[in-house]
Amino acid sequence: QVSPIIPGTGAPISFGLHALAGHYWVLAENTTTYCINRMYDCVEIVINPSLPVSVAVASSANPVTAGSPVTFTASPVNEGTLPTYQWKVNGFNAGTNLPTFTYIPVNHDVVSCVLTSNLPCASGNPATSNAVVMTVGGVSPVITVTGNVAVGESKCYNATQTLTVAGGGTTFTVNPGGTTTMIAGQNIIYLPGTRVQPGGYMHGYISTIYCGQKAASIVETPAGTGEETSLTAEKSSFKLYPNPTAGNFTLEQTGDKVYDKVKVEVFGMRGERVMTGEIVGEKKHEFFLSDLPHGLYFVKLIAEGYVETFKLVKTR
């Protein structure tokens, strides 16, 4: 006897779960007449083992040059006869239900795969693969940026034509202490899902000098000086003051070379150009921002191949 005596009620009877394989039969007894009736045949119970599910992902190349397609291959274990593959790029669903996935990556993209097995007894199901972090060199004409910039992390993205951030149900988040720079030759488009958390920093601007071609360190101005914050590590040829400002600011040439003509562009936090101007035949010139709302702006100077950008804070 492998199960307790179970009183019958005329309805189907459950004998519970059995953990041992084998052949089983049922003996019924009438407690009034003591008549017994044995089950005509036997039931065979087979115990399927619990199989661990896992998947590993490998890329066809890494690092790669910008614009190169890369194929990712999933190697499953205990996937069953009809597994499902969900590819992810920076945490967002991508690709189709296949063991391979091909696309053109962006620098810092993180690719992984989630495998769901159809085995009846599978443990660790669904299984998530290792993450492949892509290293992409060079500059693509068009890219879309998603994902996260972690605390203390610094990233730079660029495109010779258009750089698009988030959109289509995806997000791009700069976390506190994270910094990111975005450079495009023509357009930077910030779509819904673009977020900069308090303490995070994001700078986007139009240029033909891309990531790695120019130092991107941020040189902070000592508190209380009221002068510029330069976004280049090169020796500055200009001074911007006052900073912060309640309305106007002055640009002054301080280098050994005095430029006859300087183009001045002011950009907002979303990369939109809000003002243009020039310094012609002057060593210093005052510009007016009284019509612009308070916030953070970027002042870009271009003169005979010289390019420099300053961070400017406008107060109420």
C-alpha cells in the first residue's frame, strides 16, 4: 500500500502526487459488505527528471567598425523541441524567434537572449544568457541610442548625419553621476523616453569632430570665480563671464592669437540652437540672453579651425 485509504463518494478520486516510478493498481472495498474489487489493469507512472535550462550567446565579431552587421548566435541547453528565443538590445526586445540575430550595433550596445524551453520538467526556465557588450569604432551616418549611463560611467555617441535618442517605446537614461556626450554632423533628435536624472549630465551638439578625436574631459570652474566652464581640455583662448548670469554674458579673447572673426552659437539642453552671433574685429563682445528661460546652455565658438564649447548657466 503506497497511499492512505481514501473514502469513495461516487466522484473521481485523487491519490495525490507520486514521486516513485512504477506500476500501480487500486483495490476497492465496500465497508458494509466487505466485498472487494481489484482494478482490472495497472497504471504506469514515469518520473521525468528536472533538467536545467541555459543559453550562451556569442558574437561573430567584437570589436567592429561602425556600420558593420554582427550576427549573434545562441547556444541552448535543454531547450526542448519548440524553444522560443527573445533577443534583447540594451534590455529592449529585438530580433525574431530564431537562435541567431543580426543587426548593426552602436558602441556600448548590450546584447542578450532569453530562452524559454518547452520541456515538461525544466528548471531555471526561462533562462537568460550572458551579456555581450559591443565595442564599435568609427562613425556611422545614422544611429539610435537606447539604454543607460550608470553611476560614475561616461559614454560618447556620434553620427555623421543624424543621432536619435530613445523613442519607439525605448528609453535612454543618464543616472546620477553619469555623463554622456552626443555629437552629430547634422541632427540630434531627443524623443520621449530620454531622461537625465538629478546629478546626471548630458551634452549634445553639432560638430564634425567626433568621439575620440578631441578630449572630452570637463574642466570645472572653481566656485565663486564667475567665469567660464570649458568643455575642452585644451588651453582656452577665450574667457566667458559672468557665469552664472541673469541675462547677458561677455566673451573675451585671452589667447596669444586674436581672431578677426569668431562665430558664436548657443545651444539648449536638447541640442537645439537658440542663438547665433559673431565677434568681428573685437577682443571682447557682450551677448544678450534675457529672452531665454533659465537653465543650462552651451556656447560654441568657431574661429579659423579653432573650436571650443563653454557651459553657461542662466539664472532667474
